[in-house]
Amino acid sequence: MDDVWDLIIVGGGPAGSAAALRAKQLRPDARVLLLDKADFPRDKACGDGIAAHGRDELALLGVPGLIDDHRPARRLEVVSPGGARVHATVARPNYVVPRMVFDARLVEAARERGVEVRRHNVREMDVRGDRVVLDGATVGRVVVGADGANSVVRRLAGLPPSPPRHTAIAVRGYADVPADDDVQFIAMQRDGWPAYAWSFPVGDGTANVGFGMLLPRLRATGLPGRQVLHGRLAELLPHLPARDLRAHHLPLSPGRPRPGAGRVLLAGDAAGLINPLTGEGIYYALLSGRLAGEAAVTAPGEPLRAYRRGLRGALGRHLRTTDLLSRAAQSPGFIDAAITTAARRREVFDLLVDVGLGAGTVPLPLAYAVTRRWLAGALANAR
């Protein structure tokens, strides 16, 4: 018990690596241990999308050129449940980088900064005063759980998982596309809404393709999940036969995440930090991981209080916005109105991208404009 780490991070994905990078950035002498049950590189079922907001986080972490060798995706096309369509160039380009590549690069960057990386599957956790003991032998002043949607650290800390109503399930694969394809495409489906398929070109002649929907809506079909998810993906993207299909759960943000308990902080998917409007999680993972690593080394006496303060300042208003919008978006007509408005007004398109992929909020005049169009459409359909 004399060998004490300043910070132990469980999970080597974007949230865990961001916590490690930030801790060493602020305190180069800090003893930081990164544990993961897998060796890197390893695959992770995900949409692979890294928005411009995520690149901002990479710059803050001191690795601004981490994905510069990947081609940017400059255009976005969205089809609403009712068939409204918007196709425009984004204000700042997005990137699509397979997690096999992205996560391994982040872990290597953390290792180069002096973080010790070990393969280890955590099974037990015991809080003893100002220390946290993992598996009876590994001791840290602070532990960051960044071990995904099925977080072991969250369970061991006594915190509940995301309830089914705030959980989505998606299937992800890869398909061949023209090498010059640079359009991120999202096709929404009214049946079982909220539900949508996507195609995100990587830039090498392949695209990350997938389909996702809320877990209760999937269960309501009464059909095997594989049949529904694979079938609807093929239905919405018939020209893109997918391979290497893998399913994964997405714990959607309820607006007020529970970021930990005592000396145990949760980041990324483990904290339920996934955008409920889009399913985007890499930006939240990088940001929350950075804030968790910062709290661990700058406020080791009360890390959770510092972490909560940081999350509230960075995401508080945004998470309340996405929570409210996700409730309104239970009506496909609301999304039809939003996409129709975005197709006509460039500033609305840019704002929707910022809310869906970053930390944007919606000004009241814009919310009023979309709501008015939504109500007008609903009244027209009722006649």
C-alpha cells in the first residue's frame, strides 16, 4: 500500500486517454496509471465521427495533429423522418477515424507523456479513506472510470446504469464507397422513431455505416434485435451492403449526469455522456476525460466537487438544451420542422450542427421559429 498512484484510469478510450493526457499536461511529475482490459490497437463499435469540436479538445490536450493524416468530411446531408432534406457544407470540417486507429494513437500519446499503460481487467474496488484500492493491490488517490457503457467502475461505485428509456442500441459496420465521397449522410426513419441510419466516409474508399434506435422501441417490435437492426440498415442504405457488423449500447445523457462518487469520477460513456439527439459521444468523452484528469491532479482532496464544477461550466446549459430538445424530438414532426428550417436558413444549419456535435445551445427566437413551423405542420395535417 506504500506504492500510491496520483491517478488511476480504467479504460483506454478517448475519455480515459484524455484524462491521462491532461493530468500529465498539468502535472508532469504526477504518477498516472492507465488500465484497459484489451491491448491496443483494438476495435470499438462506434460511428467513428470526430467533429471539429473534438479536434478542439485534441488541441487543448497538446495533440493537435493526431488525425491530420485523415481526409476531412466537409459536407453533411440529413433526411428527416418526413422526407425533409438539408445538404450543406459544414462551417468546420468533421473527420471519420476508425476507433482501431484513433484510440491506439491516444494511448500511445499518453504513454509518450509518461503515463504507465497496463492490460488489466478490474474486478474489485475498495475506498479506504483517502485511497481507492483496485483488486486489493493497486492504490490510487483518485480513480477515473472511463470504461464505457457497461462500466465496471460505475457498478463498483454503487451508481446505477442508464435506464432503458435513456439507452439506445446501434449496429455498426463498414461498406465500400467512392474514394472521393466526403458527405456524411444521415437518413432518419419514422417507423420506431427516434431511429436513423448513417454513412460516414472514412476517406479511403470505405464508410462507417450503421443504424440505431431507442432500446424500448426495439423491444416493442417483439423481434430479434439483430433482425431489426440489420434489416433497417439494409432498408435505409440498400446501396451500401455492410460488413463487420457489431452492436453496441449508447447511454444517452438525461441532462444531469451523475459524474461519480467520492474519489471515483466517471467520464464519457461511463457517465452517460452521449448526445441524446445524435448519439455523438467522442467529443463528450474527450471533454469530460480532460476535466476529470484536471480535477484529479489539481483538487485531489475533493476531486468530485471540482469535476462537477468543470462539467457544469462546460456542458451545463448544453445538456439541459439537448434534454429538452430530445423530448420535443419524440415527435418526428418537430425534426421535420427543424430540418426544413435548416435547409432555408444557414445559421440554423450551423447551430443544429453545433448542438448535435458540440456544446451549442438554442436561442429562444430560433426555438420559437422551429416550434411555430412544427405547430403549423401539425395543424395542416390535422385538417
